[in-house]
Amino acid sequence: MLAAGCDDASSEPTPAGSSGAEDDDGGTSGGDGTTAAADGGADAGGDATQTGGDDTTPDPDTGADETGGCGGCLDDAGACQPGTVDDACGALGDACVACEDGAVCAEGECLVPPACGPDNCDGCCDGDTCLDGTDEAACGQGGDQCSTCPDESACEAGACEVPCELSCDGCCTEDGVCVGADAQSSGACGLGASACVDCGADSTCSDGACVSSACAESCDGCCDGDTCLDGSEDDACGADGGSCSACGPGLFCGSTGCLAELDAEWDVIAYQAVIAPTDPNGNTWDSFNGLPDPYAVMSVPGQSGETAVIDDELFPEWNEVVLTNVTTTQLQAGLELGVRDSDFGFDTTLGGSTAVLEITDADFNEVLLITGTLDDVDVYTIFIGIEPAAG
């Protein structure tokens, strides 16, 4: 099951591309569990409800998909088979075929295994070629498929070291160490994977910003540095001595801070993600020690969408608007989110299921970092943004 945590980030990637959104008549599906624990739930300023994923992997015994149709292949008698064995291979209800000439059945297709693999390569495989797996452009080990590390990342012991900027909801020290949003102090303050700031002896860290300790202790409104303001203005909003915030488009200043207008319209953007090299069981995501082909899926009541598929990638960058012109009310009813691996006939949801994020007022006009976890192991992190609708 999926667990996800979400925190604001101000280091915002630039969105590009067009919407993958589609209107539909359905809403988010319900499920068991309402906590952001290891085996279910998500958090975006609140709790979330775990939901079932819509994997297309057929039943391993009958070949049936989740709709009752044949997700495997049909044999000569018209019976549905799982489609995963060499003499009866196929998917999506097509006719079963027998794999020949050295091909094996993998994910519903007859494919010839590459010459390079765990049996003959200690580094990583680029097709049929074994490389040492120590270069940022071809990083890997154990005969797995080579991966290209993201910018500012080094290949160490056959694995890309993920930079702080792609994994931190707080701030990054000069040494590239993440100080999480829940571990902020006057000596290391900041959000959105920005550089940590030392607030000094006379200041404290409030919501990722330095404010005067004296102001924080005595101010009923909000603090702009060492100045106490009443906290009721849209450009200086806050309460209880916290840091003043500027309410962005679609927000207004209320008694507890910036609040979202219920009829405001928003675009939801999938920026980029980082996916673990293997699943929690240590298996690679695709056949023949291959990398995943990830895409992001999202839905709110009345609309759903997905990004394009990026082949063979642990560090996908989509920068795509997935949901368009959705209202505050739709988003606060629950934003369902998942990252899936596209394979011929056998798409799977990383982490085993999607999650419904409870969107709060603090999440609008922000970039959110969501971490998907299965069995206490981080499977992926994804950056999404909720921005004013472009049109």
C-alpha cells in the first residue's frame, strides 16, 4: 500500500506542455485506512484515504482483469489464459502465441533477452553491452539496465546519489544535507530545498522564515522580521507570532491565515519524480532488469488526467498540466495521485495503490513533495504544483 507525505516547497520548476486532463463522471474511490502510516494513506496538510490502484496486470491464475474481461490472452478454444508463459503469451485479450527463436514471454510479449545481464555483468547493461556502471551517464550494478543520473548527482557504488534539491521538503545545507521541514531551527531555516539560512541568536524559524524571537513571543498578528503586524492583510497575513505570508491569487486573508476561495480555479501540475532503482523486494521494475516507464495519474471528482509516459527512467521530468480549471471545492474533496509503470498490457501502480491527498489551504500556490512508501520503503517522490488556472 501507499503512504505519502506532503510538504510545501518554494523552489518551483517551470511547467511546460499541455494538459492531459479528461472530464469524467467519477470521483475518487474510497478505501480502507485514513492515516499517513507506513501501509496506507497520504498527507498534504492532513490525512488521506488509501484507494485501490487500477493496475492492468491480469490474474496470475485466470488471466482475468479487474473488469472481468481477459487481461491475458485467448487460447484456441477461446478461453482466457494469464498470457505469461512461453507457449501461451499475450495480453489485452489478444490470441495467445508461442514464443520462438530464443524469445521468452515477458509482460505479455515475446521478447529476446539481451545478451547482457546479471549472469555476465557486474556493472550495468546498455542493451547488449556491459559497462562498469560508475559514470553519471551510465550508472548501475549487478547487470541492471544503466541509468542516467540527474544533474548535480554523482554515481557512487553503482547508484545515483539523489541531490538534496530533488528529495528535501526543508532546506539544504552547504554539504547537501537535507534539514526536513519538521526539523527546522534558528540555525537551519528554509523550505522548498532552498539553502538553509542561519537566523541568528535573536531570531527563530517560523514556517521556513526567520522572525524575531521577541516578536514571535509578543505578537498576536504576524511577524515581518522583528516587526509585528496585525496579520489581516492579503500581503501580510498571519497569526500568533508566525511569519507573515503574502496570500497569492485565489487566496484571501482569514483569521487563521491565507484561505482559498471556494470557487477559485486551479491547474494541477506534475513536475518531476525520483523512483527507487528497485521495488521493496529488491526486484527491478521491468523484465530483464529494466527500468520503469513512469507516468503520473491524478483525479478529483469530475476530472482525471495523466502525464505522458517516459521510457526507461528513474528520474522522469514531465512538467505537464494534468488537471485543468478544477475548483478549490473539487481539490479539497480529495486529490487522488499515483505514479504508474507503463508496460504492454500490464501497467502497474508503483507502491501498489494510489492515495487520496487531503488538500489544505496551505497547499495552494505551492509545489508539494509527495513520498510514496511501501512496507516502510520509499518507492518514489514526486513534485506536484497547485497553481492558478491558466485559462
